[in-house]
Amino acid sequence: MKNFRDLMVWEKAHRFVLGVYSATREFPSDERFGLTSQLRRSAASIPSNLAEGCGRGTDTELARFCDIAMGSACEADYQLLLARDLNYIDHDTYEKSFQQINEVQRMLSSFTRKLRSV
């Protein structure tokens, strides 16, 4: 069993979630059960899956949860784009969030490859 708090990818994903929660506070109230909820859930799913995978017994299982986290990262990536195109977030907020999620995706990909090569 690994400690998820020791993973740099988990730390980056956690920071991304905090930023998403901050940005979505400004979304229109009629999006509370729509895009706001979807984006928050997909973002939170990334570090949550990493934490759950670390609680499993093998690197193979952790790699499977990394795959799930990657799916959530891709979902959040699109939802950020949608929020930008709907003018729910400004350009600077989008760019910062995009850079964060892109870094998390790269790290997840590398970590998953490493886990599978062992």
C-alpha cells in the first residue's frame, strides 16, 4: 500500500481541484446542478482515484485507478473548455486551469507507464 500524499501527481491534482472549486463559485446559479457539479465531480475524481488506487494491494490495481483518473482528467479538460466558451471563466483562469490539468495528464501518463513496466 502506498501513501497517496507522497505522490506529486496527487498533490498537483489536489491543487487543480481547489482551483476548480474557486472558479466555479462564479458560475451562474442555474448551473449549480449542471456544469458546476459536473466539473467539480470530474476534478475531484482525479485525486480521489489516485488515493483509492494507493489503498489497493498492487501496482496493477493502482495503474487501473490511474486510468480512471485520466478519464476524469480528460472530462474536466473538456468541461473547462466549455466553461470558457460559455464565458463562465475568463481567459486567464482558463489558461491557468488548462496548464494545471495538462500537467496532471502528463504526470498520470508517465506514472501509469512506470507502474506497468515493473
